[in-house]
Amino acid sequence: MDLEEIYRRDLNLLIALKVLIEEGSVSKAAIRLSLSQSAMSRVLTRLRDLLNDPLFIRQGQGLVPTERALELNQALQGPLENLRQVLSPNVFNPAECSQHFTIATTDYAMQTILPFALARIYQEAPNISLEFAPLQHEQLAQQLSADGCDMAICRPTKPVAPLAKDSLGLVSVFCLLAKHHPLANKELTLKEYLAYPHAMIAISDGVKSLLDEALSDQDKPQLLLRAYHLEAALAISEQVPVIITVPADLAYLVAEKNQLVVKPLPFEFKPFDYSLLWHPRCEHSAPQIWLRNVIKQECSRLISKRVQDMGLVE
């Protein structure tokens, strides 16, 4: 029988058949299905027409199922149980999840916040697998739909609708100086900031354009180096008095280890919102909701705590 033909049948009648067999009574089945006795009798008549069998023989006050009814009841056990599970609320247990997730992310997020969420992720769901794909701002919507990425972590550089978005926290930018830098023990002024050469750690989120916008009425500082990894900037800081510009929580991670001094920017700079994004197709997926919640909780906590620990905010 084709699916179209099945669609035209009233499959609720099969539920009624099972209830009639379990109750052995039209009146009791009617109560269970919230029907009147006459309505339940009409259901039985339709069942007999559908299945071309009397289905029940009256015996005293009860109904005795025919062999055909018993065969159908047995055959329906598995499909009806599967249907019950499909329609029941999905209780997700991360410990039993073995799903593969792909997260599009920037170099910054991969270096500074995601590693600190991994411990909890794998503690709760040891059987999942994660893949991190380079984030492409111009193709973000495609990455989260046709390209199969489950979510993205970045600072959106343009409107993201119809993608869903949740903020992970505000990220600011700070300066790192070598301890022997002439400004290491002085308050960093705008004049000095503009006078010294700079190294910037690119984090693929358009942060350089935000800095350029904040300094739009000033002479541009000399950008000596722009690299994706801090090691390149550290390599020249021994010979050249560079000011290294990095996101706040990257400064938190590397300052003490590399004997660097942290300085706030000497001009007004509005912190930017770092976000978790996903396609509406993933909105109600229980595994996706779990992973988004873990990332949200862990990354938000880290972003906030690092800046506070550095004493750079009240």
C-alpha cells in the first residue's frame, strides 16, 4: 500500500482496536478514549469495515477478539510503541550521546575560550566528537545551513537574521608591553600610544576596523606586525618597543606567563559582543540545546571572570 493510501485511512482506528482488545468492552473503551458509548460503537463499525473482519464476538457482557483481531494487535505492538516514543517528550542524556558536532569559530575563540569549556563538555558527554571549522564571516549563513555547521562563535560583523544568536559576553581590547618597554612603568597616554610601533593579533572578527574607527580623528599608529599568533609579536618585542594589541582575555592568559605588562587603551573603545549563533533548524534539537547551554555558561563565565581578575573593571 502506498503512503498516500495510508494517509487517507484513519489510523486512529488502530489505537481504538488496541484499547478495545485491552478493555474487552465498548463502554470501558469509550471511557478510556473520552467518547460516548454510541460514538465508540460507531468506531467499532468503522474498524470492521476497514479491516473486513468482525474483530469481536460478544460473550455475555464482554467482547472476545477474533483471531484476526489478535493478529493485528500483535503486529501493532512494535509500531505503536515506536510511535509513542516519537511523540513523547525527548529526555536528553548527554552521557548517552554519540553525536558529531561541527562548530565554526575564530582563531580568538579557539585559543582563548573554547579550550576551557571542553573539560565540562567531555565530562558530561564523553562519547561525542567535535570538529572546529574556520569561521567565514561572508559565508556565515551558508556555513550554518548548507555546509552543515551546527553553531558558530564569533563577533558578527553584519546582521545575522534569520540566524539565532545568544551573547557570550562583552570583550574589550588591551595592550601588552614587554617589561623592559619604556612605557612599562608609566601610564599609557594617547600621544605615546600613537608614537610607538604596534603589533596586532588578528582574531578574524573585524576588531582592527573597530580600533581604526575609534581613532578616526587621529594619525594612524605605525602597524609593524599583524599576525594570527602572539609568538610572532613576542619574538620582536625583545628588540623593538612594540605595543601589542590583544583581546582582554588573551591578555589574561599570556601576560604573567610571558612577563608582559597589561595596559588599558588610552582612548574610549566600546567592548564588542561575542556571540554564539545557530541556524533555526537546530533550535529545538535536544543535543544542540545541551551543547549551546554548556558553551554559553562556560564561555560567559570565563570572559567575565578574566577581565575582573585582571582588575581592569570594577
